[in-house]
Amino acid sequence: MGISIAAIAQQATIVGTVTDPSGAALPNVNVTVTNLDSNAVKQIQTNASGQFVVPDLNIGHYSVKAELAGFKSSEQKNVVLQVGDRDRIDFQMQVGGVQETVTVEADPVRVQTDSGEQSNVITGQQISQIAVSGRSMYQLAALVPGASSQIGAGGMSSGVVNTPVGGDAGVEFNGMRQNHNIYLLDGGEDDDRGGAGGMSIAPSSDAIAEFRALTSNYSADYGLSSGATMTMVLKSGTNTLHASAWEFNRNDAFDSRNYFNPAPEPVAELRLNTFGFNVGGPVTFGSLYNPDKKKTFFFYNMEWRRLIQGVINNGQPVPLPSTYSGDFGTTVINVPTQAQVAASVLAANCPNAQLPSGIIQGSPFPLNKIPSCMISPNSTSLLNAGIFPAPTTGDQFLGSANAPTNLKEEVARIDHNFSSKFSVFGHFIAEQVSQGFAISQWSNANVPTVGDTFGNPSYSAVFHATYTINPNLLNETSFNYNGNRINIVPTPGAGLSSLALPSDYDGTNSRLFSGPNNLNRIPNIDLNGSTGTKF
């Protein structure tokens, strides 16, 4: 969880210089910047050097107009601003009446002269149309030149579903590790500091207006990472009402069979549904408030992501239930030697605490059967509870366990213009995430005895205010909050109906760990090894 009183601006900025026909600077020129999408207006005057700066502009389409008595008005139309842009618009005004206007209709290709950064922008239209697995922001980062993608190299939901912490964030830049990257959303940090380079909020693709990856030589304003800085900006409302809805679907029925999983072997179940809606526009109450639709705008996005990721076990040897009583048939089982286990321990539950007749340490058990008094009652209790999944073919366990992931996300953003010099915007995002894992994370288990559910509710809030006091003085205030709460809860896997200790288990004298067992739970048992689980 993190709180900051400063946020890095994701808004765009227009800078420029106004001169007369001789190239001399013109002070006190009125510069008007109009957002063509919302009709919001910002005004400023040039300083004594003829320079002006208009910060905190939403991405979109603009016109920029310069006016001064004794000179023809000069206007640049169709100026396109992208996330994090710092565009230079210079004017050389001609002598004439102010009612005369020199207009440039086309938007010329501008060379970035105010920054030496190496960056790449993916527009909102491209985001909505690019076919990336799981519609993930991490997948967008992997498309940028200089990126080395490790997505899909590990994790139950590798590259499949768009989740924050626990998702697949394996994208590296310029030889740096992924935890050297940082993600920013509306100027606020969107980074899980303990998650090795992942986001704390994984925003919906349909809520993102633009995505920029800064990979090298970027400004010290972005001084929080030594790798790449991914900046995202949420959509804003405009002066007209817009709404949309969507659903994206993946299903194993649509996929061809894996070459290494031939018929009639079962196919892992895959069900991925991403669906939601958004709406945005002006906040107006007719003639009572904001009748010209220039002051207040809203955007709301809600999305659900549902994933069932099946896991096929390719066959692991497991103990046969017939051996639970100690009868191993034709398999030779030796009595532990005195050096391995003392006779008093082996015979603790036998009559008179003596080894049964015919049991000689270091020699095979007669008829390969372990006497019942030499088998721990608690071991029998756990075996009968299903700590080993039953074999499905011979002594092999071949099966699958589903790992469901559910995410619900709400995004709300408000933009408000108090005047041409004072504006604010803010957002609030709430994500409720539950990621399922068929085997407990980081265990490398080879059969699904115990899984877990990774609960991760996450929140993000940004507030940003800009007030232009005069051409030489700007007051900018920002607040950023982002945080999450992680709760990992074990779940029973194949064979286990519950994680509770069996009723016939003696937990008084055979605790593996000290301290209270408030949930009366079986210790987490993970089975692994290249030779199978029965050895």
C-alpha cells in the first residue's frame, strides 16, 4: 500500500513562443487552447520572452489561437495530444487587424525538440483492436521496441487473463529485470512494490485512452525506475454521451489439440470470459447546471473477468489404496535398521512394546506386509482422508484440477473546469480479485493435493489540480493512493474433501508445529519429485 502527495503528470502540455514578423518576442499575447472533444477552454498570456506553457491537458484534439491588438490572429487547428506529450506550437504573428485570422488547418508532423526521450504510444483505438492474449496491459508493454517478453514462462494464468498481483508481468527492457519497471496510471503510481514489477491495479483495456512506454532517456520527472516507465491515462467524458458494452470469449472447444496431448487423453478445460460496459459524457442538468457542457465530465467503466484454467496431470505414480493397510503384495519392503529407527520406536504401539514375531530389523517384512501395530494410526487417518489422490490408471494418477480466477473492476473518473485557469480531475478504482491455483503456489507439487486461493482486493485513487496564477507562476497539486491486501487461503485438491484434521486423528501428541491450530487444519502437504509421489 502506498500514499503519495505528488503524482507524475500523465496529462499533455503545449509550449510555444510567439514572435512578430522580425522574430522579436511578443509579450502579453492571449493564447487560447480549446479541447475540440469537450469544448473546455484554457487561456494564458505569453511572458516577457514571448513564451507560454499550457499544462494539464487531457489527451485529444485541440485548437490553439494567439491574439494581440495590432496583429492578425493566428490559429493552429487539429493539434493531437497524446499521453505525456509536450508539444511545441510556435506562432509568428503578422501585422494586421485582430479580426483577421491566419489559420493552419492541417496538423503538421512535429519533431520532438523539447525532450530526448525514447518512447512509444499505443492509442486507445489500437488498444481496442490489437489481439493480445487476455487483453492484458503487460502484453501491451511486450509490444514495444526494446522489450524482452517472458510472458507465458510460468504461473497458472500465464498470459491468459489480465490480473495485477499474481498476473504474468514478465516483460524486461534494455537488459534490466522486470522489477525495475514501473507502471503509472493518471500520473499516480500503479505499482505493487512487493510484486517484482507488477501492477497493483490491472485496468480494463476499454478504460484506457492511451498507453505510452518510455524506455530510455526520459525526463527526471519519471525518476522512480531504472527500467521502463509505462504510463497509462484513463478515458475522460466529452461533451456528448457515449456508451459501449463488450464480451470477449476463449474456450478449449475453439482450440486445436496440443500435439503432445494426443487423443484420447483429456484436454485441459479453458473458459475465459471478459465482459463489461462503460459510459461517459457531460454532467449537466439542463439550464440549471453546465448548460453549455464545458465544465464537468464523467467516465465510468465496469468489467468482469472470469477464467477457469484446467491443469492436466500427465501421470504420476501414487500409492495404491490397497497398500494403506500395510500389504504391499509382491513388492519387497524392508524393516528399518536399528541405525535408521530404534526398535522401541517401531514397536511403540505393539503388545508389550515388542516387535512382532518374525520382524527382524534390516530384513524384509514377512509376506511383504507391515503388521498393523507398526503403522501409525495418524498416518492411516491421513491416508484415508485422501492426502494422496487415488490412481486412475494402474498406479498412475492422471487427472485435472480447475483453477478459477474471478475479477470485478470499477473505474470512475471526473474532470472539472472551474475556469480557464483552474481545473481538476480525479479517479477511483476498486478491484476485487480471487485467483485460484490447482496446486499451492511456489510448491512445485506434481499432483493437486492442496491448492490455494489468492485473494487480492486492490484500490487506486488520484486527485490532480492545476491553477495558472500568471504566465510565470503555476500551482500544481497532486495526490495518489494505491494499495492492495493479499490473503492466501489453502483449498483441498484431488482426493481431499476438507483441510480439517480427520476426527480419528490424534492431534494431542503428534503435532508437527507448536502453537495453536485454530482452524484444526491438516498441515499443507505438497508432493513432488521427478520419480513420482509414491517414493
